[in-house]
Amino acid sequence: MIGMRQLMLLSSPPIVNRYNRCKVVSSRSNSSSSSSSSSRRGAAAAAELRSPDLVALEYADLKLEEMDALQVGHVRIRQHVNPLSSSFTLQVPVPIPDWKQVFKDSTLPLMVDIGSGSGRFLIWLAKRSPQPKNYLGIEIRHKLVKRAQSWVKDLALNNICFMFANATISFQQLVSSYPGPLTFVSILCPDPHFKKRHHKRRVVQQPLVDSIVNNLSPGGQVLVQSDVLEVALDMRGQFDAKEGKLQHMDSVDASLVCDAQGWLSTNPMGIRTEREIHAEFEGGQIYRRMYQKI
């Protein structure tokens, strides 16, 4: 999390949020033209703070940027991917791995992050889990998986793995073959695919929801969230429909408070995803629902 010194750096001088970047604003009023000119030069010389900088601060203790500079460098990736494209290679389930080779102890409880993106979020959790647990990130963009796996290797973590796979196609086969219990599934800010004709591309479809619920161990949990209300409502509707098998966490844990619309008021994970940071930086809201299997 961001330290006190970093918070002080972020809070002074004042910051204006707009168009995915911040401009430093002078806090002093200058009467003389020479002072104004000096202030303008100082402002021009100052680096502009952007939301990627906030991501770097949030995950600074992982030192992943230092690893990038030494090894893989900057990775350019497509922001959105069509999982139904005929040219896409993952239209069949990926081969089941030898879980004993993937994790040091393959009988531990498993958390699966569907659409794990860069992997920073899951790596942070894997390093700080208060209880022994394994972590699996499923991501459809191969470059991100490759880089995340290089980070895992450099950090010498044996409780986390990233797989290049289409979760809609491969989730059932992967989790049903895992030797330990599936205790947590997260779907955090998935690609929105706004156009109605593209809704079939969204990751949260009925077969995936059924597979999550059926494979989740009793007491296991599901967290879904999005900064796009329409997408959040879509996911919420599908998981709320499992009322006989799932219950919302605010009825289980009184510390998880919801707003008047039934969205979780706070992030229960202890760290924000990169998309959360970007969205909140731009003044957006994160819509969260969390469920527990009965």
C-alpha cells in the first residue's frame, strides 16, 4: 500500500484529475511577472503524475518495474480481445497441467482470478496471504501471461501460476482437475464489450457462472466488480440468480457493508487492481458484489 511519505508527495501540490493525467497546480499567487514566469518554468519542468504512476506506487514493494527494466522491458498489449474470434487459438480447453509441478503443494485451497491482466494484483496476494493458499491467474493476452510468469520466477514464488487460456472454455476442465478445494474466484473489471451485439463476448456467461458455483467448495467465495455499471449489473444478475446456492456476503459478514443499491462500500481484498486505480483516478465508481456458497 502507499506509504505515508508517498501520500504526502501525492497530496502536495494540489492535483487536478482530468483526461487520465494530473497537472501540478501552483499553490502560490505571484504578483510580479518574474515570479509568475519562474512558476511557469517550474511547472513545465515538473513531471506530470498519471494513473500509471499511482499503479507503480500501489505495487512499489514488489519492485516489478525494476525487473522489467532488467529483462522484458515495456510490454505493449491490446486493451480488449475478442475471445470468439475465429483466428483466436484458444477455442478448445487448454491441456490439464500436472498440478504437482505447478505448485509446491497442490492440495492447498485455490484462488482463481479470471482475467488476471498484468498479474500484479494476484502476485501481491500470493506474497502476503496470511494462510497457505495457491493462486491461479487465467488471462487471454499471451504477452501479459509471459511477463507475469517471469515475475513469478524472479520472485521465487511457488504458490502462484498464470495460464494463457480462455476462461469461458477452460475454467471447468482446469478447476475440476485441481486436487485441492476451490475457495475463491474473482472476476475484476472484465472487458465491457459495450455494443449489444458484442455482449456474447463478455466473460461472465451462464456456463461459466454454473461452473464456478458447481466447483466452488462450501463456504467458498466469489467477488465480481466493474467500473461500468451496466457490466456490473449484468454480472450481479447472473450470480444473484443462484440464490439457492449463493448468499451475498453482507448477510454473512457484518463488517462488509453495502450501500443503498447493494454494492459493497469498500474493497475487501486489501489492494486495488490496476483498473480500480485508473477508474478512481478519473472519478469513476467501482461496483462490487461478493458471494459465499451455502
